[in-house]
Amino acid sequence: MEARLHSWWQTIKQHRVAIGVVAIVLVVAIALIIVGYQFDWTGFKGYNKVTTTTEITLSPSKITKTEEYQPGKSLWDWLQLLGILAIPAVVGLGAAWYTAQQGKVSDREHTDNQRETALQAYIDKMSELLLHEKLRDSAEEDEVWKIARVRTWTVLPRLDANRKRSVLQFLYESGLIDKGKCIVDLSKADLSRAELSGANLKKANLYDANLSEANLSEADLSEAYLRGIDLSGSNLSGANLSYANLNGAVLSNANLSGEASLFKTNLSYANLNGANLKEANLDDADLSGANLTGAQVTNEQLNKAESLQGATMPDASIHP
């Protein structure tokens, strides 16, 4: 209920100009009607009193006054009046709508410019660390490691899906997230909803990173270190995860269909609750202790796994 009220209030604030115009028109119309019914000359009553004067020129002269009653305003008259009042209302609403739309476009452009500026600043600063501070050759205890990690953690939440891809690709191509030597630790880093379809992240270290709802379709994550990674709701259709370490990873409701390769993948104690594994290659995969409750997978696929010991099967039974 509170959420609905908040949404209703936000809608009112966004269209307050248009609502104000309508309110003013209504107030003016009501005021005119009320005033109109107080006076005969306005014609809003059910009748109009009309007085005519006739002068007879015969001697002696005589002046005669006659009072007649004519019908008041008809429905058509009311419609005409309302039509006249509606013109400024429609114009006002149209102007308010146009202004609101222009404001939205301007806000989107402003936000996009801010994101692009943040991305370029990040790449510039990281390039300085690589070229001048010798980041690649530094040791874990060096201050430059901490600076690189903090800069990365700070910029990611400010970026959209495609720019998150740019950051990850920059780190990968710069050799900063290699499985052998991971200089920029991405554990808990916000890479959610990142657009990474077809990305090459072979042997990357994405330990404990947040890639929930990311698009990793057709991506190469073979031999990657993905222990504890959050891939819930992500799209991994057709992705190559062979030989990857996904121990303890969260893959609930993830899409691993489209012949995704999990050949010899370590999925021990991974959460695959509700995951789509249709046509996925599970040959020699380690699924010991994994949660497969509600997963879309066949017995034929599971029978090809290296281990299912202690795994929770799709029907919620525990494999011996």
C-alpha cells in the first residue's frame, strides 16, 4: 500500500503542471456557472426576463411596458461554452506534456553524459596506473593495488550495461583480472545486468563478483575462476563454461540452455535452483552437493555428470 501511494505521489509530481492547468480551468468554469446563476442577464437560469417598452403616439400618449420570458441557455449553449473553455486547457496540457517529454529526454542525455564521463575518467586514471605506476608489475601489498580496486568498485555502480562491459574488457585486456595473477579484485563488485554477450573472458578471475541478470550468451568463460559468483537470473545460453570453477556459485533461475558447455565444470555446492539446463553439456561436470531443485534438466544429462553425490535433485530428493 505504501509503495502504491509513493508511486501515485511520484506520478502527481511528474505531471503537476498539467494537473494545475486542468484544476485552474475547472475552477474558472465552476465560478462562471455559479456567478451566472445569480443574474438574469447571463442567461444561465432556466429563463430570461425581457422587458419591452411601447409608446403610443395618439393623444393622450401612453407608454406600455411588457415583460416576457424567454428560454435560458440550452445544452448546446453549454457545450459551446465548455468547448471554448477546453481550448486553453488542451493547449496547456499539450504544452505541459511536451515540456515533460523534453525534460525526460534532457535527463536521459544528462545521465548518459555523466556515465560516459565517468567511464572515460576511469580509463584515463587506470591507464596512468598502468603506464606510470607500473600496476602490472606491482605487488599485492603495494598501494597502487588498493587504488585500482577502489576506483573500479566506485565506478561500476554508476555505469549502464554496455559501459560495464567496457570496464570488464579493459581489465581483461590489460591483464588485471587473470586467474594466475588477479590484480583488481572484483569480489562483490557490481556487474549486475552487464551486457557481455560473446565476451572473451577465458581464464578470468571473477571470484565472488555480482553478475546477476547479466547477459553472457555465447561468452567464453572456459577455465575461469568463478567461485562464489552470483549469476542468478543471468543469460548464459550457449556460453562456454568448460573447466571453469563455479564452486558455491549462485545460478538460480539462470538460463544455461542452447547447448551451453559445462564440460568438466566444477559446480559443487552451486545453487542451480530453477535453472534452465535444457541441452546443456554436463559431461563430467562435478555436481556434488549442488542444489538442482526445480531445474530443467533430464536424467540423461545428469547421468553423464562426474558426481552427483549429496546433490538435491530436481524433484527435491537427495542423491546418495
